[in-house]
Amino acid sequence: MSNHLHPDARAAGAPDNAATDEGAELATDASRGPLRAFSKAYRKARDWHCSPGRAWIVALRFALTGDSGRFRSHGGWMVSRIYKPR
């Protein structure tokens, strides 16, 4: 069985499906748009029992920079941070 991703197989005329699926799994939320990153961070902060105002600030900071910084969560009992792994 031939590997359609191998460069020699592409030269032999194999279908080029890799061009459309190349970066599909590598896309992060921030690269898909700041609104999606904002909503993800807002939902996560609200799930961690932050107030709506604090969750909004945390989500805005995450959408702009990719890091929310440290903030109080879980009803004030923990300090959390939302960030994109690099």
C-alpha cells in the first residue's frame, strides 16, 4: 500500500488531499478569531465560578494577548490562569 503523503507518491499522481487538511488540527482558538477566544475564556471563567464582570475582563485579556493572567476563581478559593500552550 502506498503512502499518499509521501513526496514520491505525489509525483506519481496520487490524490493531493493533504493540502486541504494540512493545518486543520493545528489551528488554535485565537487563530480562528478573537471572538471565539473571548467566548471560550468567558465560559471557562464562569464555569470556575467567577463573577460576570471578572469573567468578562479575563476573557478580554485572553482574546487580546492569549493569556488571561492570574485571577481569583472557584468562589475566591483558588488563583487560576487561562493561556494558550506554545
